[in-house]
Amino acid sequence: MKHFTLRYSVLALSLYLCNQNVLAQSPQFDNSFLYGKNSKNIDLEQFISSDKVAPNDYILDIYLNDRYITRSIVHISDDPEFPEKQRYCIPRNTVKQLDFNHKLIDLDKVTSDCIDTRLMNHVVFWKLNIAEQRVDVTSPQSMLNERPSGYIDPSLWETGGNSAFLKYYYNYYNSDYGQDNKQDSSFLNVNSGINIGDWQFRHSGSTSFGNNNNQSDEYVSYENKLMRVLPALKSQLTLGDFYTNTKTINSNSSIAIRGVQLASDDRMLPISLQSYAPTISGYAKSNALVRVRQNQQIIMERTVPAGAFNITDLQTPGTGGTLNVDIIEANGEIHSYDLPYNNFIQSIRADQYRYQIAAGNFRQNSKSYDEKLINASFDYGLNNLMSVSSSALISNHYQSYILGTALNTQLGGFALESNFVKANINQFNQNLDSYLLTLRYNLALNNAKTNISLNSTVYGNDEYYTFDEVMQNRYIQNNSSAIILNGRPKSSSYIQLTQNLGRQYGAISANFSQYKFWHEVNTQKFYQVSYSNSYKGISYYIGMQHTQNDKYNFDKDTQYFVNVNIPLSFKKKNSNLRLSSEVYPDNNALNTNQIGIFGNLGENQQFGYNLNYANSQDRDQLSSSLSYRTNPIYLASTYTTDFDQQQQYSLQAQGAIVAHQHGITLSNDLNDTFAIIHAKGLEGTSLSSGNNIKIDRWGNAIIPYLNPYQYNSINLNPNTIPLNTDVDATQLQVVPKSNASIFVDFKALKTTKALIELKSENEVIIPMGALVKDASGNTVTTVGQGQQIFMQNISSGRYTVNWANTDSCEFDISKNLLEESKNQIPFASFSLNCK
């Protein structure tokens, strides 16, 4: 026993002494490992320290537990209490994005706009990696709020600034078919808006004119609406002339009214909750790993503590298929179960809901009628299996009530909807009662390689009328007394089968649709079979389709077709060669063979072209199109000719004009939610948006598309920033509310930069890594190879170079020297003596 104790005592003492020896020696780099005659004249002291940097504001990527959060300003300063350490201060909004809970920090009790990270340092660790321009934050999960994936604090949603815009689309069309059969027409569509504070106004309308008798020069207004986001209700308020948007399990309906609407907005939910996925529930005996698989692919893994758990933010891929859930205990024990999942059925996540309620008068375009109505809907997810939906439309002369349900089962996804209607179609009080039943079904088999879809609708009788049909009859057609029962829809059905044959063998698809009508031997049928695949980048598509109308025996049409697309590359310019053939056995005159080429040109793919030649039995046809996307406008044109009498051409122009606090800016496109970029001093710089956008001569630009309630990155293309210009950041993030115009400022500073060669006296070699300090003692740069230094924001004065703790020399930069070299491009270059 004594020998046993002595052996372990000696071992423990040896380990302790080894540890003390390791701790006593700080890591050093031996300069002798470097190759070259000047290898010993290198000062590596500044490169050995990993964390310390010159005190300043830095734009850094913030990572939380190895997950990217945002890019933010980080203020770094020296710690007077601990010289070997530094302090970090980050903006309040960045702390909100990190989403620490009140156990760690209560932001309501901190008044500063810059939060000292020492307030969160007792369990959270901050590590600077200046080489990768990032800060790694490590936090226990208990210090973070439990949020769904993709959650963004609503306080970070941005209202944006005041602005006004006008978006336009113009199309001119001219055709000449010979024998004085000519058409000449123009169409102009306008969308405009004004943003003031929390309110947004939107208008849309159009006009058309020309020699076509069906056209009118009158301007038609579609919408004039005032909107406001209500974050507390996750809803949007709308006033004025607008279209309702009633969502049910089987359909979406839209009614033109003048009134008011309050509706939930699914876009305000975390992105992981915006589409249906089942809740993953279970019980863990210990700290367990929950793994979810779909089609043999792992789509989620999450560690849960012992006890009951619910995972409500599962994100699934776009394909359907059964979900396989494995609960893996700490001892390796595995419990498994399956969950049905079908993404083709409009189910709602368990315990989630959406609603819409609107009230007002029926209108057509800008005219409102004395037909008061209320339209409301409410959908709710009962559980993983069932969702329910309801809707009601009640007006003076029309009532509609919808009830529906969606089911996700092992046998597939089902959606059933019933619509009961009472319509008073004219002034003679002829009330018509009817109903409509709709069934949708979808089944995914064989790891979603096989998919079957079915959609069937049955009308209760020949008296089913929609709201728009009744309103048209009562108000637009002056209460026509005739009730048309012939030609009313009786039933419709649609079935589709798709089969993925594997990566090498392509896919096959078949679909069939049929429509029947009351009191008519009139069945319309359509079916199609197709096969698609690709080989070494060449894609092809072959198939057959047939249409027929039983009312007219001669109205039949069968078509066989093949399409081949061949990618081409010439001098790094990509194009596509398109070959196609269409055969009509019932009418050989329609048989057509085509060959075409299309693609894009330009550094930003701003030029588009399409050239196509078609040959049929009785004619040839050449058609072409060109497009050009510039910063302020999108232009396009088409031309078609049959080399004889017929020809057609068109011109299109699309763009937008935006007025804001920095001036007026043009854009080639615009959505309801957009960004206004202001970057004075960066004129001509490109934005990495893929839309050929550059900052104009006044320092402004428009990013036409932003995703509401999500992080949107606005990036400058660093390759286009002038060398004599510094920017505070090349990437900024915004989280806009819907319909907002967000102002994004990039601050640019023209700088004086110089590459200076230092010449020392007495053949003294200034080592690489030596520090260069200004008259105030601030470090401005370090010496590089060949005694060269690169300086920016140079000012005149005396500078000192220090190395090896004791050696130093000094040099002067005069005002005259700066003036003489300021026009050198891309930066000044000169030599100075360091004494």
C-alpha cells in the first residue's frame, strides 16, 4: 500500500512540475526559422499578440455559438485597469439581435446606446479574431431566449423614411397582317405611393389607346389605399379602395371594395413558422438528441433536456414525405416514430391562426356601388393532423359561407371545402341557392419520387353564381332579368402523376383534366404525357397533349412535341441553343420546326437577346427580342416577320422615379418595399444586387426589392470603390416593415494614401514589423518588406519608428510634399530619410 501511494505521489508531482514549466514559458517564434539575409531584422512582437488591436471603431461580423448573427460596429478601447486586456462596446440593436434573456442583461435598465460587454462577461465570452474581421461570442443556452429559428425582435423592424415614388410600364404594339388589317396600340400601367411616418399610400391604374375599337383612352384606377402595419397584432390595416385577400384551405378569393380591412400577415412570423410543418413532441429520459429525417436526409438535429419537449419551428424542404423522428438518449437508447407530412395541402401549424375581416361597399375600378358587404375569414391549426378554415361573405344581395378542413395522414394529404351560396341575382328577387364541394388529395411515395395529385369540384345545381357574377348582373348590366342556366359549370376534375426515375433517367409526368356543364352535352377534356431529362448539360423535353370538346365533334386537337436546350459558351459568354418540333396529326399545316438562340451579355448580364426561326408547311417566321437593363430604366423590343406581308414589332419601357430627402433617383424596377441608398463620394460604385445598380452622380441608388421582416444585406462591390476612398462599411443589414422605404447610408471619406520607402542612416536596417507612431504617440502603421510603409489619412508632421524596444528613427512629412503628390494615382509614392 505504501509503494502504491508513493507511485501516485511521484506521478502527481511530475505532472505538476511539467505543467508549471509549460505555464512559465510564453510561446515565442524563433526568427532563425525565416529564410533570407535579413531574417533576423524582423520585429514580430506585434504579431505575437493575438487579440489586442489599436483602439478604434471596427466593422466586424458577430457570431454567436458559431452562428452568424450580424455585421456591426464594435468600439474597442484599452482597459486602464488591466493593460493586457481590452474593452468591447457594441450597439444596443446588436445586443437585441444576440437576444440574451433578462438573466444576463436587462436592456430596459441600461440607458447607454453602446453596451459594454463586461455587463455580460460573467458567463458569456467574447473573442476577437481581427484576421477574419469577426467576434466570436460563446454563451450558455440558458442565457438565450428560446425563440423559433429565424426570429427577429419586432423592435428591430424598421419603418423607414418619408418618400414618394412613381413606377411605370409602357408597351407599344404595332402589327400589320396585310390587306389593311393593321393594329396600333399603347398601354401604360402606373403604380405610385407615398410613405409618411407609419402610414403608406398606394395607387395603381392604367390606360390604353390606339386604333383598336376595344380600347379606350380613359384612365382606369384600380386601387387607392392607405395602409399601416400593426406589429402588436402582427397585422396590417388597410383603408380606401383595395382588393380583399381571403385565404382558405382550397382557394384564395379577392373582392374589390371601398372600405376598411384588418388582416394578419404571415410574413411577420419567424421564417421557420411561415409554412406548415408538424410539431415534434416526445419525452426524453435524459439529455437527448432529437433527429428528424425526411427521404433519408437529416433535416434537423436538436438537443433537448430530460422531460417532455415540443419543437414547433421545424423547417422542412419543399418536397413532401413522411418525417422519421429519432429520440437518441444519452446511453444510446433510441425511440422512433413517424409523422405524415404533405406540403401540397394548405395546412396550418398547430395552435397557429390567421384572420382577415373587411367591410365596405362593392366597387368596380374607381366607382363604388350601394352594395354593403362584410368579408371575414379565420383559419386555425388544431394539431398535427387537422387544420380548419372558415369564411363568410355577406352583402345586401349575396351570402357565401365556407367551411373547410385539411388532414395530413399516412394515406396522404386531404383538403375538403364546402361553400354554401344564396344569390339574389336581379331586381325581381329571384333568390338562387346552391353549394360547391371541393376535394384535394396528394400522396407522395417512394421518398417523394412518386407523387399523385387530385383536385375535384362538384356544383350542387345550375344556380351557383359567384359574387362577381351577381354584382355584374345587378349593377353593370342594369339588372338583366334573364337567368342563364345553360353553360353553368357542373363539375371539374384534375389528376396528375409525376414519377422521378432517378438522376440518370429523368422524370415522367401525366395529367388529365375534365370539365362538365349543366344542360349541355359539353365535356371539355385535356390530357398530357411528357418526359424530361438531361445529358451532359443538354436538357430535353418530349411529350404529347390532346384537347377535345364533345359539343363540337370537330373540335379536337392532338399535338406531339420535343424541345432540346443546349448550353453554349464562347469567350466566357453563355448562351443557349433551343431546338423544338411540334407535330399535329389532325392538321399538318400546323406542324412546326423551330431553332433559336437566347442568352445574356455584359458584365452584369444587362443585355438580353432571343432569336428564333420557325418553319411550318405554309410559312416561315423569324422572331427576335432585345432587352437592356440600365440603372435608371429597363428597355425591351420585339420584332416578328413572315418574310411576306405580316410583321409585328413592339417597344417596352419600365422604370421608377423615387423622391426622397436626398433628391430624386431613377430605378429600372421597384417593389412596394425598397431601399434608398445614400453614399456621397461613392459615385459610380456598383451594388452587389444582381440588378445592374450603380450609385448615381448625386450619390444615390435604389435597391428595388427587400424582403419584409427579414434581414436584407445591402452590399457595395468592393472592386468598384475608388482606391482613394474609405468607407465605414461595405455591407449593412436592414429589417424593413412591409411597404417601407428604408434609408441606408454608406459614409465615404476621401483619403490621402502613400507608399513610402524609408532610408536609414549608417546602413541600419529598419526591421519588418517596426511600429510607426505620430507626434501624439498613436500607432499609425507598421514597416513592411524593404523598409516600406503604407499610410492613409496622412497629415504633415514628424513620425517616429520604434523597434527592438530601444532602437528608433524619425522622419518628417511636409505640407509641400503632400501637395505635390496628391494627384498621384492610385496613391502617392516617395522616399524619406529616417534619422
